[in-house]
Amino acid sequence: MYEALRQRILARAYAPGERLVIDRIAKEFGVSPIPVREAIRQLEADGLIQYTPNVGAVVTTIRQREYIEALTLLAVLEGYATACGVGRFAPEDFAQMDALNAAMEEALEAHEYVRFSQLNRQFHALLCRHCDNETLLDRIAREQRRIDAFRPVGFPFVAGRGRQSVEEHRAIVRALAEGRDAVTVEHLVRQHKLNTIEAVRRLMEQEAQGIR
């Protein structure tokens, strides 16, 4: 039930600001209200649902500031998670990362931006794979789910950022393969995400000014 509702929210079958009526959803899916309530509680923890007084469960209305804040938090969390794994990466990890970077370049050439984003997510998952802090990994997953909800509306692919991102990925892989220290690696990963934030911020400013 959780995944079904989540996918509907991401697909905008339930629009931002729309009220979710538990009994109606339960009837639609042919289940009792209990799993629907549990799914809504999980979605609230993900930031996709919020409770409004005298209304009930409502699909979260996303604001640009919240999107930037979520990305900023993810920059810090992913940087630290990658640093936790320094010294544990194996040659097969680097081979996988190189393959993902090559596939990302192919996706850019073919203008397959959804595929590019999916490959990018896989790359970042590899960066965090050797972190053994489960609480940290859970928080990263939660922030990624929130960002998934932000992307489909009003945040198009940032032109030119894709190729820069791939090059920054290569620099991170190089640092890990060369055995650079955890502080250096953490900085590279954090700055990589911050560079994306800056690109998105510039795009927002251009759109606000009607430049794009």
C-alpha cells in the first residue's frame, strides 16, 4: 500500500494540496483502512504527506526553498557516508562506478534524462555502500525519497550540469582509488552535490526573471 500511494503521488495522480480520504482509498484498493493509515504515516515521515488541521492527510505542496534545503542536507549526509567507507572500496566497486559514468554519458548523448537520473542515483548508492551507519543510511534514503517528489514539478534538467557531474564523479572515483584520506573524499562528494545545488539555484533565478 505504501509503494502504491507513493507512486501515485510521484506521478501526480494525487496533486499537491489534495486531501487523501482514507476510507475512499481503502475502498478503491479493496482493503481495510488500517494499511492505508499505516502507509500515510510512512509517507508523512518521508515528507510527501502532511496533516492539516480540520482537513486531514494532504499531499505536500513543495516549495523551492524546501528542495534546496533537502539537497543541502543530502550533500552533508552523502559526503560523510562516503568518507565512512574510505579504505573499504574494492576494484570491482571502481569498475561499477566507471561503467555507470560511461552509461550516464551515453544517456546524455541520447537526451535520456530520466535514465541519466536513475544511473546517477545508482552511482551515489555505490558511494555509500560501505558505510555501516544504518541510521545515517536511513536518513539518506528518506531525503532521496523527498527529492524524488520535488523533481517532477518545476525542476527541469539543468543544461550543462550533466557532463560536469560525470567529471566530478570521475574525480571522486580517482580519489578513492588512489587512497586519498577521508576528509578529502568527504569534501569532494559534498562539493559535488553543492555544485548541483548552485546550478539549480541559478536556473530558478533565470526562470523567475523570465530569461529561460
